[in-house]
Amino acid sequence: MRYTPHTASDKEQMLRTIGLSRIEQLFDHIPQSLRERAAISLASGLTEVKVKKRMAALAAKNATPEGWTFFLGGGIYHHAIPSTVDAVISRSEFSTSYTPYQPEVSQGTLQAMYEFQTLMCQLTGMEVSNAGLYDGASATAEAVLMARRIQSESRRRVFVSRSLHPQYRAVVSTYLRNLEDTELVEIPFDRNGETDAEFLAREVDEKAMCVVAGYPNFFGVIEELAPIQEACARSGALFVTVTTEPLSLALLRPPGAWGADIAVGEGQSLGVPMSLGGPGFGFFTCRKKFVRSLPGRLAGETVDHEGRRGFVLTLSTREQHIRREKATSNICTSQTLCALAATVFMATLGKSGMRRLAEVNVCRAHDAQGRLVKDAGLAPVFTGPFFNEFVLRSKGLARSQSRFAAEKIIPGISLAPWYPELQDCLLVCVTEMNEGEEIERLVRTFSGD
Amino acid sequence: MSEHSPGTDLRRSAPPLIFESGSPGRSGFFWPEEKGEGGEKIPSELLRDDIPGFPELGELEVLRHFTRLSHLNYAIESQFYPLGSCTMKYNPKVNEVVARLPGFSSLHPLAPPELIQGALELLYELEEMLAEISGMAHVTLQPAAGAQGELTGLMVIRACLRERGNPRRKIIVPDTAHGTNPASSTLCGYEVVQISSSNRGMVEAAKVAEVMDEEVAALMLTNPNTLGIFEKNIQEIAEVVHKKGGLVYLDGANLNALMGIAKPGDMGVDVLHINLHKTFSTPHGGGGPGAGPVGVKSFLRDFLPVPRILKKDGSFVLREDFAKSVGRVRSFFGNFGILVRAYAYIISLGSDGLEEASRMALLNANYLRKKLEGAYQLAYPEPCMHECVFTDRLQQRHGVATLDIAKRLLDYGFHPPTIYFPLVVSGALMIEPTETENREILDAFADAMNSIAREAKEHPDLVKGAPYTTPVGRLDEARAARKPVLRWEPAKE
């Protein structure tokens, strides 16, 4: 049978060793009423050739950037991934190993985790980073839960900017729903597409637990974070930033420099394929003084009995396998292989490559935005500065859909389902993967020529 | 074996950190300059200088670094990995090949549904296949891991009970449960009531009845439990819980023991999660990504997370308008790349192959148990399913503990079993061979374990000083926790 190496003679000898004659005797202590209904009714197994055919047939029904021209971002980004990344993460020594609970035979994974933590600290300008969480949305929820552990019970109002990714807001709301003392307050956005500073000044007070804002936010806008930092400093709330496009942090003033207490986000854009939005990884960084409240795994440096440097999982008394119901989180994974992909990605690009790639994104996105406004007559919706995504209004959006389909272009993400106030608005993302010719076609198709 | 390794073998020594090598200006990335500097489009007060300390390496340097790191790892494809409760089975290569098809790996989650029909079809079918295997009515694939599946399942239970009038306050968890069970309960706003299992390693219905009242929302049970024992009273236990209006949650971590043998859906289970990185062969990746789908009985369907995938006139649509839903637990569609691998695994094996997998998992575990029971004390005499638990009681007489046995196994070239878990067994050694291992490797592992048992008797200090042959010796974990160093920093001038 596929993947089970037992020959008839193996089975017979093994059963004899155990003192049985039939396989079924291994489970005859299970109630008969359960056993008699247990047969699985699925198709028969397929040969490897047929498996590949079936999978290829399913894959062929999907639109990929090879056949279509994408201008999609909104939390998942199409970037160039150096071949070094898949070469490393395909190595079975990394992909088929378990969580490094036996550090003597897991130094590869542990050192890479430690390097990952360092890279994320450098990129975000924060003091400590964990080894990874599920995704940006649950990392945001974990940040709020950490703020709840740190803050006193008199602070139970969570302020979340409406310009934060709508799915992230939804996940935060799901996680908080059953913690009945905690209240979620939405902060509106202003004309710039930034978190409303007047609202912050008015509403964030001594009851505030934390303020959460996107950087860049869901509209692609690079928010001026000083008003949020000031509101937090004044009121004692914790300042949480969320970054869905961490490549931008190679160029932008990092959350740490803005005074963030916790900076989280989605790491997919750093070397992980889009893969319909998962798996990627959530990153989680914060001030050092909060480290014992941190959710998730941490690799730390130590030495062996001979003084050789080595790495171990550490501060695990925060975690579920030790602390059970008192753990800082229930999480039991760190999306390690995806975090490794990001580590290889950042190591390959390095200091200059990361910045260059970020600049190419800014260049192309601004070029495209300018052309769409000037030549295709679309209206910019927000005035704030942006990285590689921007919002435009196009009155004829619904009508032009068939034209885009014919051209095999997906021009962006329609915002109306999440923001009724943003009818006819499109979130357009342009990365280094969009060549000039693609932008040309996008402008032409919008113009209707 | 007792000789100390010189530690000079390049393949076995750690490379410097990526921050400690390289040279300013070096990069493995080439992209010619484009018109207009990017920074000029953005106000300067929003920009940073370069990233201090960031690596500056060439491409070959990067590859050598990570290749050398990889040599320091133990992995399924190098050797047997008998970790109990982790199901370290072979991760088939074809799954890796198909998951990398651009038609899966290059999909954007916000593309219009009509342009990702193949992906939605795969997800829809995977939900149905997992429902069939587990005997549940509906499945959501959104949770990113087992623990997130637990949280999702408990949220579903809470939403259902809230609708019935009272979300209740407590969750019953046996002392043999995974630590995630109580941690997820807390996160869902519940108090944990722990019950002890019997001297036969099982939960007794009478014990549940003692603590079961109208404030208990659910009982969380793992079956087979973490002792590898089938909870044969589960139907009776479910009845006790249901009578008082509670629900039964099954931690499906050990589903690898049950395929074709017993379906959780027939056991009185209302909600369960499944770890695709265990039973369904997706790689562990050194600690994720995994996936933790949740299955429910039909009366709980409307509480499942959104979006849900529905089939309509032969095509697949996404729907979010379910008023009773617990909401969204993860962005987009969960860990799609992992779901693709699990789908490929299921269609590769089919019904017969899945059933045979569970049978051979039981055969391998019982075989190892037989081979080891002379030298090690079994925690419980009950029949075992896919894993078995021993203790260090016999070795303790010579001052040798489970940790020593585990470290000594490394010198024999084997990864240790899961140790000190479940917590109810003092010095537990929890062994799960899985079905993909052959008899010869099981024999070799048993020989190593039995040899260590002899060493424990004759040369206990040899065992207590292990390991001798690994790239680093026993690491000082207390020091790491006392003064945490969690990142590299440049040396201060």
C-alpha cells in the first residue's frame, strides 16, 4: 500500500511478536457499535500520475499572474522571490523537522529563528520579536490580548482604526467577543485616509487599553503616526501598529521610531508565495519590558557545558504546554517554515537590496497612479502619501468590468463591500512584478481605448 | 559511543550568524536603478536611514549559511522520529510538487471568486472528505493550526449555547489533555475544571457526572487519549454531558489511530478539530505551518466561521451572510497551501489507503510496545492504539531519568520520544512510530532503547552525561531564561 512499507510477511511476523494472529485484534477492545460503522466511503486511491493530473486540472481553473495581469494587494502581495528561498525551505532538514524541543539536534531551526527575530527587530525598529504567529490578523488579535494582560482592569476600551485591514478588524472582533469586559471602538479615517486625529484627541482617555492602526494602512496610506503616539502617551494607552506590507519598512520610518509599544503584521510579502493568502506568518514585536507577556515561541542564546554558543526555545513558562489555562496564548506553532523563508529572503536581498526593492515599488506605484489620474481620468480618493497601493475612484467601474475581463486584467480590489462610503473606489497595488507594459494596458483599459 | 566528539567536522559546526559575516555593500539581489528615486515621492519625515545591522551577504554565502544550518537538524527524511502525539509520518513528495503549481501557489485571495474556481472546488471537496472520514456533518478549513481549531470549536459551542440562553461558564478537561485545551478554553472566556483519569488511564463517566452541571458548556476529550488508550466509555460520557445540556468537543490530534476503525461522529462528539500536519501528512516545518480544520454536527452549521464555500449551479460561491456565525478567525481562507497538500494525500490513499494507514500505525505501536516492555515500565497495561507510554521507573533505581534516556538516544542516532507528557505519568516516554516506518527501523530503535536500559543499569553516568555526539552538548536552558538574549546586537565599541 502507498506509504506503508509492510509486506505480508512483515505483518505476520509482527503480529506473532505481539501475540496476535489478525490485525483486527489490535482494536477489538473498541465497542462493536462504533467499529461496524467506521468504513470510509471515498474514492479509491490514485497513482501518482493521476494525482498530478487531478491537481493540475484544478490548478488550471485558477487565474495566475502568468495568464492574468494583477493589481491586487490588500494584505497579500505579489513580489519577486529569489530562488534561494525555495531552495532552502525545500530542504527536508528544515521542512520535515518538528518543533525544536530537543535543541542538541535542532540548532539549524533554532539559529534561523534567532536570526529571524533579529531581522524583524531591525526592520521594525523594535526591541524584541517572537518566532512567528499564524498570520497578520491573528497577530493583531494577540497584540490586543497582550495589551489586555499588561493594562489594569480599568482600561478595557480597544481603539481600532477603520483604516486597518477589514479582515483584521473582523478577527480582532471574533477574538474579543467572548471576553465580555472588553469593548471595541472604531476610529474613523479622515480626508487623507489617515486615522482621525481629532477623534483620538477627544476619545482616547484613561479607560483606553490600546490604539491599533495600520502602517501603511489598508488604503496604502503611510500614516503620520505622531497623533496616535501622542494620544497614547497622554492617556496611558498602548500604541499598536499593524503592517501588512513589511517590505515598506525597508524605506519607511519604522514603528519603533514612532514610539510603538507593539508592532505586528503579516510577513507574506517577505519571500512567501501568495498561495491564496496562506500560509504566511504573523510577526510580533514589542518593547523588551513586555517580553514575559509575549505570546508564541522565542529562541534565545545560551551555551553548552563547554561554553559553545547554542540556541534554545526559552521563556516557555509563558506557553500552553507548561502553563496550560494560565498561558499567554494557546498558540503552539510559529509558522516556522514561512518565517525561515522570510529569513532567507531578507538575507539574500540584504540591506541594499531591501531598500532598492522598496524604492522600485514606490516608483512604479507612483508612476501608475499619476498615469491613471492624468491619462485615464480617475480621481485620487485620499491625499496621504502611499507606498505601493492607492485608492482611486472610477465612476464607470461596474460598466468597465467586461473590458477588464477581456484584457485579462484584475485592476484592483473594490472597496464598497467593506466600506459603503467608498462606492466606486478601487484599491490598486503596483509592485516590481508589474512591468511598464502592464501599467500601459491598465491605463488604456481604464480610458476605454 | 562514549567518546567525546571533537566537534571540528564542518558539517556539524554552526556557521556564524548572518549578521557576523558578509561585507558592507554586498547583496544577493540585482535590480537596475529605475527612473526617479522612490524616496522622493514620500515626505522625508516618513523615511528611515538604512537598516542598522541588516545582513550584507552574497547569494552563495546565503546558501552556504542555510545549508550548513540544515545539517544541524534532525528530520523525518534523515531518520525515525518517534514523537508521541505528533504523528511524524512521511510527508509525501508529490504533495510538495503539486502545492508548488502556480495555479495554487500564485493565487491571490482577493481575486474574484469566478477566477479561483479550482481552488474553491478543492476546498469544498476537502471539507466533504474530512467530514466523511471523521463522521461529522460540516467542516471549516479556516483555522491555521490545531490550537486555533480548538478556539474556533469552542467559540462555535459558546455561540450555540448563548443562542439557547446561557453561554455557561466552565469547560471540563481531563488531566491527560494537551496544554492547548485549557489554554483555548481560557481564551474563549471559560474557566477550566480539570478531572483526573482513572487508574486505567481513561476518563470515567461517573467522574464526569460528578462535575457536570448546568454551568458546564463542554467536555474536551482526546480520543485515543494522550496515553494512546481508546476512551471506550466515550458514548456513555457524551450522554452524561448531553443530558445536562453540554456539548462534547473532541481533540482530533490522534485521528491517525481511527481512520476506518471508529468515527468520532458516531461517538457522541459534537465538535472536533483535525490536525492536517499529523494525520494528513503535511510537513511540520520545524513548527508550522499546519492547519486545524473543525468539524461539527449539523445543528452547529450556522455558527461556523465565515466565509463559507457553497456550491451553486455547478460553481462555487463565497458567502459571509450568516448572522449566527462566530465570525472570521483568520484572514482569507486559512493555510491554503497546507490544505492542497492534505487534499493530495487523501486522493492518493483513498478509502483503503487511509484505513490501512491507521491499521499499520496500530501495528507498529503495538510491536514497539512489545519489544520495549521488558526493559521499560509501561505507564498503563491497557491495550494501546497508535502510541504507547512508558515511564522511567525502572531506570530511576539507578538514578537515570527520562531526560537522560532521551539525550542518550541522540548518541544512537535517534530522536527521542515525547518526554514528560502527558503530565499524569511521572517521567513519561511517549512513543508514536506511525505507519510509514518499516520493521527494520522499529527493531533498530528497540535495540537502541534496550541497550540504553542496560547502560542505565551498568554505567548510569554514561547515560547521564549524554549526548556526546551532537553538534552541541546539553544546553543551559536556565541561563537562557534567566537572562534572555533574544536577538543579535552589534558589539559595543
